[in-house]
Amino acid sequence: MSTEVVVRPVRDVDAEMLGRVHATCWHEDYDTLVSTAVLENLSPRRMAELWTHWMNQGESYTHVAALVDHEIVGFAGSGPARDEDAPRERELFFIHLLDARHGHGIGQRLFDAVIPEGPAYLWVPEANTRAIHFYERNGFTADGASHDEPFLGEIIHEIRLVR
């Protein structure tokens, strides 16, 4: 039995569900990168507030959600480069997908919806080899830049990938 996946722009009414899914994804994606205590303090309500802000940033920003059976299972966002020394004009800010939905092409559909063909860049935790391989399959390569990114009071070492 195949399940239909819908990828569409986020809507204001999605904020609460996006907050819950985002918090869950951070637990799944960052559980080996930061302490359990940090993740336990993560608030789905606070994430929903962030989504309300993000989805109203303007036309140059793209935020999409993937839905299965009318439930959000993942999301992605991109927009104008945030770094002063940005190697490209467009930046992929994030793609997150519930672990149970990995391996079904949903991440690729999210990626394709927010990063069209052409130049872009992103930051990814150096320890997240699964994500790095995904981006490499999509034409990205590490350009040698790295930094330590504050994350909920801890630090995650990230590398920059460019296409």
C-alpha cells in the first residue's frame, strides 16, 4: 500500500503541528550531538512561535511541509544567504523529517521544493554523515569552511557545503 505524500507551502494554521514535529525531529536528529537535558527543555510551543515568525518573512523565503495522511511529517526552508561571506546568494536553512519517514524519497521532495537547480549553500553538523551524504548526492561539496554553532546552550560543530 502506497501512501500519498503532499509537499506544499506552510500555512499559518500549520504552526502548532510544525512546532511539535520540529521538536520531535530535533530529538531524533540531535540526540547524539547535544545532551539529553538540553533536548528535554525543548518546547513545541516555542517552536510553533518560531514557525509563525518564519512563515511570515516574505516572498524571498520558501518554507514547505510534507504531509502524509494530512499530518506533517517533515519540512524544509530556504532563503537569502545569512552570512556576510556567503559563497552563494541562496541558503538552505533546514530540512527535517521524522525518522520513521526516512528512505521514502520525502526528504528529496522537500529539498527540491526549496532549492531549485543552481547555486546554493548550507551548514550541516559535521557529525551528521547521513545528511552530508544526502547533500553530496544533490551536488554539494564541503568548501573547507566550518564554525561552532550555538544550539540551545550547547555547541554543534558545522561544516559548509556548496553547490
